Amino acid sequence: MKGNFPIEKLKGLETPFYYYDTDLLRKTLDIVASEANKYNYQVHYAIKANANPRILSIIRENGLGADCVSGGEIMAALNAGFPTDKIVFAGVGKADWEINLGLDKDIFCFNVESLAELEVINELAEAKGRKARIALRINPEVNANTHHHITTGMKENKFGINLDQIDTVLDRLEELGSVQLIGLHFHIGSQLTDLHPFQTLCARVNDLQQQLSKRKVFVEHINFGGGLGIDYDHPNRNPIPDFQEYFKVFNKHFKPLPDQKVHFEPGRSVVGQCGNLIAKVLYVKEGSVKKFAVLDAGFTELIRPAFYEAHHKIENITSEEKEETYDIVGPICESSDTFAKQIDINKAHRGDLIALRSAGAYGEIMASQYNCRKLPKAYFSDLI
Ligand code: LLP
């Protein structure tokens, strides 16, 4: 089964471009809200997944907060109208200007990833006569069983404060006057389709809270990060990830302290399925051992297959002819500019439109201008 595309309209647009199904995005957001509201969970959308201004404003209209990892993302969140008290700022390498921006805008919370960073936030806040609200990002040492490039919660990863370093950080916190500890933050990885690692994470956080209570440390906010995966193989069958099961796991296994608020910061699961990269077949190249469909989009528009060996479903949306086997490649001068090898799509001809599905997350936002190419445009189902 292929996706449902307004083909005649798409044919008139210059390729390659991103095409967003805003109806699906809104339906997804409705489900996120209704499932999270069941347990009074707070959701901050991880802007890193897609910062297209229109996508951001639709997400903001639906009441989500924003999880940012750079000053640029804080600006994008502010431009889209996210309220400052719903902006959190994470990241292992926050530059001074970015911290100052967060302080000046009085964002909700800085997720602190090291003792070194904590010292700098304290110093910069002190210089402004402010007190920064902070959460400690703890590395929970939970294996997410996902691609090694997108695993974040293990000791050897650069992220977060390791469990055996928490006491040192807490000792130092007692001496610092311009930071206020309000939360704990965790994130174990991305594209998790098996929910068990989240269950393990809950158990780890329960233990940690017990341990901290011995030191009389209680925080008001627990942030479990993002990471819920999407179905890249069957975007039509599973257009909306199972938020019901996802939040249920936390409700069942995490034991919040009285009045503790629970936060999430999903990115991919919110926007992944609503975006498609639409490209044109430039050439069908008959090699001596295989056939190539050469597209006008490459890893400059969608880097995930080259970077993470990621799989995106590929459809020829303008041909119904019998399927044939192709390598689907882009025009960039690198062998890794290959979207898929030896897959079957309807017989391809020069000018056919090809949809690379499930590209709403980490697609447009990771585009580059390598080979002096233009950045892709974006179109929306309700505006074309
Ligand atoms: N919170 C933190 C601290 C994160 O590092 C991430 C993603 C998220 C939230 C959102 O995670 P999500 O819900 O999207 O899984 N470019 C890669 C994914 C990198 C994820 C980085 N961190 C990809 O295309 O697969």
C-alpha cells in the first residue's frame, strides 16, 4: 500500500522538497495530549527533530513545550511563540552566549550535563544577579538496544553525569549560590521500538530517588527524555506511534514522589511520520550488474540512510507498472549517497516522483548544502 499523495499538485512543484501531512501531525498531537493528560504528564517537543517554523507553530498551538539543545533552537522556539516557562535547554556543550540567552529569557530549566558546565552556569547567573533553575542530566546506564550512533545512556557516551559522580556534583551544588536544583533528566537513546528499556529506566530512577532521599535531596521534576520509535517499514499501517503504551509503561513502573511532575521530550515520534521527501527520477541507469534509479535528492536532503544505515520506505508514486529492482541513489559525489540497495519499486522512468517516507524527523533539519546544493523547500498538505 502506498501513501496518499495529491499527485497532480506535487507534480507542479520543483523537486526535491519536503511534503508534510499537517492533518496527520495534528492527529498525532491530539493523541499525545490525550494520552499524556491521563497522567498529568508534561510534554516538551524536542525541536532538534524538526524546526520548520510552521511545524513548530502547529506544535505550539497544541500546548506542548520545547526542548532545545542550542541557542538557535531557543530562538526558533521563541519565534514560534513557545512560552519561556515551557522551554528547557539541554546539551553537552552549551556556549556562554547560549547560557546567557537562556538566563536573559528566563527559560524554565537548564539540563546540566557535567560539573564543569554547572560551574559556568552558576558563574554566568551570578554575574547577572540571577538564580538558574537546573536539572541534572543523569546517565542512567540503561542500554537502549538501538543504533550505536543514537544510544546516549551508557557510561561511555559523552552525555550526562554518571551515577558514581552524582554525590560529588550534589556536594558542589550545596556550595553554589546561583543555581537551584529542580529536577533530574534522563535520555537513553532514540528510535526505541521495544519499550523494555524504558521500564528499566523507571526502575533505575526509582532506586536513584531512594538513594537521594537519604541525602534529603528531593526534586520537583523528573524528565524521561524522548526516544519512542516509529514504524519506518509500515508508515501507512502505523502512522501514529503507540503513545498509549509508552506513557503506560512510565505510569506503571515509575514511582513519583508526592507532587513530583513528570516530563517527556519526544521528537521523532511527534513529527516523523508526517514528513516525506519528494524527489524526481533523473535517470534510470542500467549498470552492468544492477539498475540504478538516480534521484535529484541525495544525502544533502536526507542524511539518515548514509549516516545511520537507516531505512526509509521508498515509493514510486507516479508509476503503477510492474515492480523492478533498483539501487536508489542520489546525485552527490560520494558512494554513501545511496538511499537503498536492491529494492523493488514500480518501474521507474525519468521524471517519476519518488516519496521517501517517514522523513519528518531528522530530515529537513539535517539537510546540508554540500556540493553547493540548495536547501530543500517545504510544502504542507493544507496549503498547496
Ligand atoms: N531529549 C534528548 C536529550 C535527546 O538527545 C533527544 C534526541 C531527544 C530528547 C529526542 O529524541 P527522539 O524522541 O527524537 O528519539 N538524528 C538521529 C537521532 C538523534 C537523536 C538525538 N537525541 C536520527 O536521525 O535517527
